[in-house]
Amino acid sequence: MFEKDYIIRLIKGGAKMAVALFAGKDTVESDIDIDNYDTKLSEDQLLEFMIRKYISEGKINEAENILFEVIGFQKTKKNLETALSFYEELNKWDEAKLIKCNFSKSEIEQGLKDVKKLYKKD
């Protein structure tokens, strides 16, 4: 239960940060104005957003870690699509770019196997 609450707090914090970044406001000001926004992100959409952000920053291991944390407690179809899209994007990179981000082609293969195991029906 604690782990699930922690992940939810992380996701909500990430959403507040994203709103603050895109609106050009600080996080406190964003908290005040959050009710004026009609756009709502689902947890699945937020995960996808965070993964894309980490990829753009070259933080591949962080992206993979949060991906597996969320999938660990919420195995949705959208999260599976996000995971597959994540590894598909990384697979397009050459080995040098992956190494620069402390990642490798073998980690992509292992990650796909791990996702398959998590979604495999018992």
C-alpha cells in the first residue's frame, strides 16, 4: 500500500511540475491556478509524458525504472503500449548513443522480456 501511495505522489508531483513548466510558473503558483485548467491527464497519460521527458533528457535508466514501478501495480493496456513504445524508440538508437545514456541493446531485449513476463497471464 505504501509503495502505491508513493508512486501516486510521484505521478501527481510530476503532473504539477509539468503544468508549471509548460505554463511558465513556479510550482506553488501552479498549485493555486490548477483549478483553472480544463486539461486532465490520466495516470497512464502522465506515465507516457514522463517517459518521453526522460528520453529527451537522456535519462533512460530513470525512465525504465519508473515504467516498471508503475507497471508493477497498474498493468493497463496503455501502460503496455507505453512500454513497447519506449523500447521501440530506444531500439532505433545506435549503440554509441545508448552507451552515452548508460544503456545498451541487450538491456532493451531484457526489458522487453521483463515486460512480457509482467503481462503474461498466469
